[in-house]
Amino acid sequence: MDFKKNNLNKIFYTFIALHVLLFSLVALFRLILPLDSMEAIEWGALLDFGTNKHPPLSGWIVYFVYNIFKSDYAVYLLSQLFIAFGFIYVHKCAKLFLDKTKAVLATLIIMAGFIYSFITAYEGFDPNIILMAFLPAVTYYFYKSINYNSTKDWLLLAVFSALSFLGKYQSVMLFVPLFLYLIIEKNARKTFKNPKLYICASLAFLIVLPHIIWL
């Protein structure tokens, strides 16, 4: 049994659990939900494929969670669970390039960042939270797809890319450099001959198509 690996995993997931608990509880000191969260709940109630400000995903998610649990705390907890999801994929990305100890430390350092702690408690749930959760997953599955060519990774890349775009248009700020990497990096250019790339792009397009038609 790899005791070092088990201990590192315990440390990592313990810190994630504490982070979720701490900042979801801190948020309860607010007397009312943040404006962005209230705005998202109202947009979600429309059950439309878009809004005049953001794509629809954040509104849909927070509307259903809020109405199921009828609690402000559910919104704060939802936000922190999305942040935790992002941490898990940051850790997965780090393990692609670092040893297990450094990968854990790299993720723990990010947890201390202002944007991952106080800001999340202050803003509640908004489109930025979706990007913080899904963009690390996009990065991870992009790397896995072009280097290992697993069908599952390509499909997950398509799903998380589409969900990121449906969360906030600024997700394109990641898609552009990833596309440029495919063009510039010699080995990555071979991916353009891979039919899975076009299946991935087609699936992502189909997922966002209702929103594009709405636009």
C-alpha cells in the first residue's frame, strides 16, 4: 500500500472539505443573497435559452437548487461545491507535470487565493463560478485528448467546453489559446487529421446550438 499517496489524498480532500465548509458558512453572515445570485434565480425562472447579459446555465442551475432547498445556504454551498470541482481538476492538471507532493501543494496554494475564497463567498453563485469549475476540466481533457486520444476524453472535452460557454462567453479566452496551440505546436498539429477532433467540435456545437438559435 502506498501510504504516502494515501496521506496526500487525505490532506488534499480534507482541505477541500474545509474550504467548502468555511466559505459557505462565512457567506451566511450576509443578510441577503448577493445581487448576482438573485439575478440568476430570476433569469432561471424564465427557463429561456439565454438572457440579455449571460448565457443561461448559471440561471438554470441556481434557480433549481434554490427552489428545491428553499434556502440561501444552498446557493452558497452550491458555489463552493463548484469551486471544489475546479480544485479537483486543477490538481489533475498539476499531476500531469509535477510529482504527487508538488501537485497537491500547487493546488493548496491556489486555494489561498482571494478569488477562490472571499470573492466566492461575497458573490454567491454567478457565471464566474461556472468558469472556475469547468475551465480546469477543459484544460485537463484537452491535454488528455491530444496526447492519449481516448474517445471518453474527447467527449468530456466537448461537454465541458460547451458547458463553459453556456456559463459565460469569456470561456472563449481559454478556447482561443488552446486552438492556437494546435496550430503552433508541431506534434499537436497532427490532431487536425484526427476525426475525433471534429466529432468533439460537432458535439459541443450541438449542445450550445439552442442558445445560438436564441441569440
